[in-house]
Amino acid sequence: MEDRPSWRRMFDTWNDQVGPRLEQMVRTDAFADQAAWFAGLNRRRNEMVESFSQRLMHFWNIPTANDVARLRRQVDVLQRQLHAVNKTLQEVRNAGELKRHA
């Protein structure tokens, strides 16, 4: 008796018969064209779902991930500006203290 399980023998038999034809098929231009078409279809479907979910969330006044990301970028800009203002203020204070001690 063979040491391979029966499911494996069955799969190997199927693969020996069908595998070479599948290999040939996936190497054709027609298959590449169909795969590219399907990838484009998938992309468009994802865009439509994303657009619908954004509209739905906005209808219920719920922020979307894009809204949160935009707000985070704005907060980051404000934090950098505040840091620059604080740094300038500290430099002015330090300069004023130096003048008083001189």
C-alpha cells in the first residue's frame, strides 16, 4: 500500500491531468487581459463601496477615516506652528533676561 493519503493520490491524479493545461492557459495573453479586466472591475467596485459608505456616514454625521486623517494633518500643522511660536517666545524671554543681567 502507498504511504500517501487517498485525498493526496486523488489530487495528484487530477493535477497530473489538468495542471499542464491550466499552466498553458494562464500564460496566454487572453488570460492576462481577463485578469487585468477583472482587477479593474474589482477596483471600481471598491471605489463605489467606499463612496457609498462615505456618503452614508456623512448623512448620519459620522466622520469617515478620510475626515479623521485630514483633521490629524491639520492638528499636526498646528502643533508644529505652536512649537515654533513657543520656541521664538522662549528665545525672546531668554534674550530679555540676558539684557537685565548685563
